[in-house]
Amino acid sequence: MTAEDWQNGGFGLYLHWPFCQAKCPYCDFNSHVAAEIDQDRWQRAYLSEIDRLAAETRERPLNSVFFGGGTPSLMNRDLVAAILEKVRATWPTANDPEVTLEANPTSVEAGRFQGYRDAGVTRVSMGIQALNDADLKRLGRLHSVAEAKAAFDIARNVFDRVSFDLIYARQDQTPADWHAELAEALSMAIDHLSLYQLTIEPGTAFGDRFAKGLLRGLPDDDRAADMYEITQELCEAAGMPAYEISNHASDMAQSRHNLIYWRYGDYLGIGPGAHGRITVDGQRMATETPLGPTAWLTQVEAGKGGESTRQALSGPEQAQEYLMMSLRLAEGSDLARFTRLNGASLDPAKLRELEDSGFIEAGADRIKATAAGRPILNAILRALLTG
């Protein structure tokens, strides 16, 4: 039997916990602040959705589970344990499954880490965001640098794999500031860092302030580009090169779950606002769920399932998604796979033009964005996928 395309990327499960203690002003994720949360009710809904989606995927080996949010470290240990027990009883899993939980580094949440490990979590991804108290306050974070470092020390003593996030190109930040902060982060890091340039998204508090001219001190494009270059140079020298545009890891420490996305595998999305890609009877589908926590929960409890839409993707649509995701990776894109999905190959003339300009490396079977091409990846994709 011919392998289905999703098997090139693997199979994962994403569970979205939509609640936070506070909404960060830069955040455009589907997160909500709630005074009270009935976690038993949410547990029944999550387990019901696992049963529903397992009916279509039960025989597949599951490579990874990811608890994202929101702030999943607000979940009770028993809720996480019940979900993972259900997952293990439902799908065959890899010998060493990766189970990641996103966490905020407050002292209360850090105390939960041992419970999460006992429940089956193998990896924690911490949203530290800055190693500067003034900038943490500007970013709306509820923790201090001291609290973040204390929580990180607890996490690294509980889990073998701990990643953390930082945001750069912040207000009034200079390249020298970022160089010093990143050097400190690398001295702390175990094997993985996610390093994101601050982007101002419409609909966020920062977006509203920016539109009114009230978000001052943002670096210009040249200074932000300098910080990007510093990021690449320091991480490379520390043995944690970029395996994806914003993610850096030592050898064999890449996020296996996120690689499923970037290698265009299948993944189930459970929870409010969760997206998925699922292949059923040879047809890959894009799934979405209602954004509102109450709407999603009510729909699941009514026996209607947690999806708001399920749309079949054509071969060319899959090819476009594959290229958009895989070119983010240092390993690049498989040209034969793109051609199989698309029904036609990429334009050789466009490939030559981009290669001659120094933006891609084009071999017989793969293309990769170069160091010069990665910062302008959107322009490269437009060139390859239009016309």
C-alpha cells in the first residue's frame, strides 16, 4: 500500500487550554481570563473529543501531544493525567513519546511541575519572554526575572527537556541589550530556545496603542535585522542553531511536535480555536473549532462534536501549505513531494532566479532558504507560489 502523504510528517495531538490569569498586550492567541473554571466539565469535554476523533485515527502511531494555550500550567494535575491516560489507551504511541506542556513561570505554577511529570508530561515550554523586569512589566507579564529563573530551575530539575521563549526587538531595546540578554539566556538554556521578534498584531492592546501612535521606542527595520543576526550568530556559536526560523536547538532536541506542523504531517486539534489537519480515506482535511470557550464547550456537551468546520483540501492547496511550512525549516522542502501534491513542479526559472539572487539553495531534490533568504521568506513564497 502506498504511504499517505501525512506519514512524511507524522501524527500529533494538540489540546488547547484557553484560559490565562491575564491577557498580555501583545498576544493575539485565543486566550481568555475567567474567574472560575469547572475543570471536571472541561475534562469530560476533552475526553469526549478524543473518543470522537479516535474513531477515524485509532490505528495510527501517535508521535506527540502538546498542551498549548492560553496557560496550560493552570490546568489541574488530575485533568492532565486523565487526558494522557485516555490518550495512551486510545492510540499506539512511539517508544519515547514527546508530551509538551506550556507553562508560565510563576511560583504557584512551578509547584505543579512534579505532578505534571507524574501524569506523563515529558517536556515543558516556558513563556519567560524577557530577562529584564521593566520589559516584563511592559509586556504585561505577571512574573519577575527572579521568579522566572526560580521556576526554570525547578523545571530543569523535574524534566529532562525544558524550553523557554524570549521576545526581542522590544521597545527601546538596542542590539547591545539583546546581545547581553541572549548570552544570559544561552547560559541558562538546556537544549531549546524559541526566540521571536515582537510583532504588533491588529486587535491586541499593543495594536491599538500602535495605531494611536502611543507605542513608542520600537526598533526600526535595520535595528531589528541586527538583532536577528545577533540571534543567529550567538545561537550557532553555542551549539543551538536555528532548525526553524524562530526555534533553536542542540542536536536531537528539536520540538518533535512542532516538526509535525513544519513537515506537514497530520495533527488533531481539540479545544476552543484549535486547528487540525486530518487525512481520512485518503483525503486531507482542514479542521477548525469555535473560538469561544463557552461556545466550544456547549457544542461538545450537546453531542455535536467540537468542530466548526471541516474542509477538504485540494492537492494544490496541500502543496502550498506544505511549502509554506517546510521552507521555514533549515532542512527545507522536498521537491518531489511538492510535485506529487501539486500535480506540477515549481517553476525552474523562478528557482534559478531566487538561487542566483542568493535567497535559496536549489538541489536536485530539495530547496532551502539561505541565511539571506530566511528573513524574507514571505517574499520568496510569493515568488514561488504566484503566477
